[in-house]
Amino acid sequence: MGLLKKEVEHAPCTVEISHKFESLHAHVRFNNGAVIYPGDEVQVQGPEIMAPFGEIVSEEREAKIIRASRLEQLWTRLTGDFEVMELCEFSFSEDARL
């Protein structure tokens, strides 16, 4: 893998969608043991999967893994913590009551 070159891999995967009161999630598990690294992109091929309320749907699909270049991996490692902090919301006002 080069400094700016991206590689593309294809991997079989299992997609699990849960639409329950207790758990609302979507997970992708690679059936061939592929590992995702910082900066990599994953695109699951096929039509949209919809799970009715109260059910868990599991389907076999093909995933396209676009590997990040060395430069993108480095950039993601350096800036990843700052991007996560954007998701946090802090409040230091005196009017807050529990």
C-alpha cells in the first residue's frame, strides 16, 4: 500500500439489523475475518434492509472495503480524537438541576 494509493477488497459479510425497544442497532460481521483500520471505508452492497419493529433481521451480503492510504491512516489517527469530541455536549451553566 502506497502513501497515496487506495486498495479495494471484497468480503462476504453478515448484516444484522435490530429494531426492538431494547436494542436499535446495525452490525456488519465479515465472514472471512477481514479487519477494518482507521480511515477505511465499508460499503455493503445490495438493497436497503428494513427490520419491522420488534424484530431482528440478518442477511448475507457482499461488502466493498476501500482501504485508506498511508497518509489517510496517519491523518485519521492524528485527528480522530478531535472529531469524537464534536459528538460530546457539555453544559456548565448554574441553572442545571437534577
